[in-house]
Amino acid sequence: MKTIVNKITVFAATLGILVAGCSDKDLAVQPRQSISSETALTSVSSVDAAVIGVYATLKSRVLYGRDFMLYGDVMADNAVATNKSGRLVGEGRNNNGAHYANWGTAYSAINDCNLVLAAIPKISAASATQRDRWEGEMRFIRALLYHDLMRAYAYAPTFIVNASNRGGVVLRSTAVDNKDTAAAFRPARASIAECYNFIINDLTIASTRLATSARAGAPHFATRAACQALLARVQLYNGDWTAARTAATNALTGGVGTLSTAANHVAGWRASTNPESIFEVRFAIAAESLGVNEALQTSCTSMGAIGSPLTNGGWGDCVPNLFALNALGISGVPSSLSISNAIALPALTRSTDVRNQLYEWGGQRTNPRFMECTKYFGKSGFLNTDNVPVIRHAEVLLIRAEASFRLNDEAAALNDINTLRVNRGLAPVTLSGNAILEEILNQRVAELTMEGHRFHDMKRLGRDIVKDPSVGFVLAITDFRVLAPIPNGELVGNPNMQQNVGY
């Protein structure tokens, strides 16, 4: 299996630092070196360093450095690519092959998780608490990576196009720890159900391991609350509404983060840690920045500073369209979505929804200007470095609302909807029937735009994606382009691997 040989590292540790006690600042690490697992994973400090290295992988561009925060919007119906730098244009048009490319990086990190999990019982100097923490953290990250692989390369259990279904992804719970093992690895894709069962099992075990053993530094490290939040998301995709609601409640009452109010919501996006985050990927130092071309800040806005349109910053490659802006209560933006630098900006009307204060006209680095998202603006004091909230309280609240609706508990669903609305400066609503579901989905757009969820929501719901008029087509949910292509290197020499339909 060519890509596994090339991309799954034999071991993941040294990171430029080897530490016995890992703290929040240790998430700032340099790219790893591949060294022998037999040599490295023999002490508490080396295993702790390897664990930190797995967290560091989440900062990759193809994971949470950019793609999993933006592709789910630009490939959907709530954002467009501006073509200011040429990036994200193919994804914005859903071109053949322009899709997620997390396969190799995710499997490399999964292999690192498996190496650590195999080493844990051998570290006699570690306490039971340390061993539980390592296991919980590695199972949590492995589950996160596997679910993201499923979101990219497979259908969700709630909606499957049977004619195009080639199953889930490759499951592996043991490490590829030498070149011979890697060369002999000829995996087939597991079924969708097998993959979801694997992910759910990891999160269930991780929750027990981290219940009392989580390290300080949440939400930048995995906790039981983070496991339950991710489990709620996974069970929503899985269609197990009861399990989704239970996990969401556990996460919301798990003691990590809190729902922001109308008064502090915007400030939360400027704080060193978003107070809503249940799990957050931390960019701690300038050296970790993905740079002026690919970081989240530069991808979302062309401003160098908030409210400074004349200060050159990034490119503003991905911006909300009218569908998203209307959900946010912003009107007055022209249908073209842009304004020439040569003319005055139009007057905008904004509702009382405080979330719309995170969107404003971009800078004048290039012509024309678009409404841009300012959620990501260098919290660590450096341009193009920002913490990335992977799972927030608001998302989990909306998961619980949807699960309650599916369970015919309209009162509970409305209660969660209105809790969010009031905390965003809106009046509560009285709804019934399918209008409740549509309000939940509308709130997901208003709350989660530029956080990468809309494309996956449409997939799990089985809804066609009506692209922005500037793109001008409808992506049928049965279209092969809904799924990402398996990398060709995975197919060479492996007769057991099946490519997704259409590629």
C-alpha cells in the first residue's frame, strides 16, 4: 500500500522537545522526526512527548489548520470562493477531485495513536492515572480523525446512496511499526456501520479513562466532556438520537467551557481561549502559523487588523454568501456579494443577532471587497495564528435540539433553540412540526458558518446543495462529487481497496 508506506510514520515523537510534564505551551511543536518505536517509547517522557505530537498533527492545513474549517462551507451553499488568490476555487465549484485530502495525514496520526496505545502497558514507571490519560487522549484523537475520514470519504448512516456506496474507510487498531509490516498491509474498506461502531467504542472507552485522569489545560487537551461532545456529533450522524441527546447533555454539563451570552459572544472569539470551546486546537507561537497563503485568518479575511480595511493582511479566499448573511441577520449586501474599491460601501442593516458582528467588509488589498468573517484573528498576538474551536457548546446545544426533535420531544428541542437564540440577542420563537427542524438548521448556519459543518449537514440529511448563483448549479446529493477521492497511491498494488464512484 504505497501511501501507507510513504505517509504513515514508523513512530511519532521527538517534536524538537522531549518533556516529562506536558503543559499548554507544549502544544507549540515543530514537525516530527520518524524514529524507531522500540527505541523511543520506553519512558514516561517519551510517551508524553509522542502524545503531544499527535495533538500537533491536528494543526495541519488538511485537518484543522484550514480545510476542515472551510471546505465544509465553500463546498456547500453558504460560502463562496472569491478567486482573490486562486485558492479554494475548485472546491467552491465542486470540481472533480477538488475535495478533502486528509487521508494520508489522518492515517499517519492514527498510526501514531496506535503506537502510543501499544506502548502504554509497557511503561512501568507510569502511574495508573497517566496510563488512563494517555489512552483516553489517543482514543479521542483517533475517533476524531476517523470521523473526519468518514465525513470526507463515505456516507453517513442517516443517508446512503446505495448505488455509490463503497463502504467506509480502513480501520486499523494496531500500529504499522516497520517497513515490512507496512509493505504487507493490503487493507479493504470497512463497512459504514463497522466504522461508526469503532468510533463510538473509542469514545466510550475514552470517556471512562478521562473521567478522572484528564490533564490541566482544557479545552486544548481531551477531556471526558470533549469525548461526550464528539460522541454526540458522531451519534447525530449515526442516527442514534437517544445516544446523541444523552452524550450532548453529558458534554454540556461536563465542566469544560460555557455558552456565551449576547454581551460576551464576540469577545469570546478574541480571547486567548474561546470560552465556548469544549475542544480547541491551539496555535501557540508564530512559528506554527500556516502563513499568509493558507492560514485560517488569511483565508477568511483580507484585513491585517479588525476594522482596518486599508491594512493589508490576507486574501479573503472564502466568504459567506447571501444565504449565510441572511441567516445572520445582515441585509444590504448586493447580489454580486462584492463592492468595487472605487465606490462607497453600501449601508447595511443588521438584526440584533450578535453573531453578525463577526462579519464586516474586507480590506482593499485586492479589488473588489467582500463581506468577510473575523472569527479567526491571531489570538496569540501574531498574524495567521489562531486557536481553532473544533467543538463548541453552541454546536452541542443544537445537536441536542435536533436529537430531541427526532425523538418527538418538541418542547425540549424548542427550549434548546431558544436558549441559543436568547444568548445571541434574539427573541425566543414558538414553532411546531418540521418548522422546528428548519429553525435548528438555520441556527446551525448562523452559528457555525466558517466552521466547516454545512456540507456535512446536507450529506447526512440527504439534501441537494443549491450552490450560490455565482457558481450556478445544484449539486445533487447523489452526485459522485459529494465524496472525496481515495488517493491513487492507496489503490496501487492493493486489489482489496475500492475507489469511490466517479474517480
